[in-house]
Amino acid sequence: SSAELARELRQDRVALGSTPGSMEVWLLMRSLRTLHLRVERQSQSAAKLVAWLKAAVDGTTPSGEPHALRGLVHAVHHPSLLQGSQREMAARQMPGGFGGCFALELSTEAAARALPSALKLFRDATSLGGVESLIEWRRKYDKAISPLLLRVSVGLEDVEHLQADLQQGILKAASGGTSG
């Protein structure tokens, strides 16, 4: 009913406030001007990292050489890896790229748990979609999640630097080292 909706809206206004502050609006407007550029860059960088990690899952580089992370990466999940009609649908839904977030599964729980602290450029954090690259071993917060799974949010750093950091971090985590 209208009366019920009005009551709910009043409760929301009391809890949340009716309008953001002028500083928050200014920051939002400033940020929105470059949002499309940031999302495009993050999507491109994520797609490059995902392709490189998928090569690790497959065990070889595009040139046929053994991948440095062969046997250490169990799986990688990102819309850019979809095939056929699923890829076509994802491309229609995400015309600017497949997004800057992906999931990575390492071959052991110990390595997955250790990876966030073995990295130098990625920060161990839950938030996704910011300008800095983040990684999270989600099992720490949710026991229903696979212990091999990590969530990754790619920021604006140089993709070659992020790739080098992931490589050294995965190698270190897989060998039992975690100090960054």
C-alpha cells in the first residue's frame, strides 16, 4: 500500500539520510568523468592476466614452452574464457570488456591461503573494483567457498608488473614462503 511504502521510505531516510554531502557529490562527479577509461583499462589488463593464467592451467605458453606456473594453477574463471553462445551473450552484456575481476584456483589450499601475503603489488582486501589491485582468499570469511579459490580485482597498475608479481607470489606461496 501507499501508506506502507511511505513508512518504509521514511525509515530509509532516517537510517541513510536524504542526500549525500556536497564533498561526496563532488568526488562522485569527478570520478565518473574517467570511469569508462578505468573500466576499459582494468578489463584489458584482467583479460591479459587471465589468458596468461589459463596458459599455466594448460601447462604451456603460446610458443609451446612449459609455463613457469605449470601445475600450480588449477583453474581460472573469467567471462573472457567463455565459448560459443555464452561468450556472445557476455559480450553483449559487457560491451566495454569482460571486467576487471576474476577468480583463480591454485593447486593446493596452503598455496591459496599464502598467496595474498606473498604478493607485493596486490593488496589483501575484500573490496573489488577500485583503482588498486586486490586479492582475497575468500575461504577466510566463508567456509562454503572452495579452499583453492582466490578473488582478484585488477587495478590500474601496469599489467606486466602485475603478471610478474603474480608469478613470483604463486611460486613463493607454492614453495611454502609467504613473506612479502
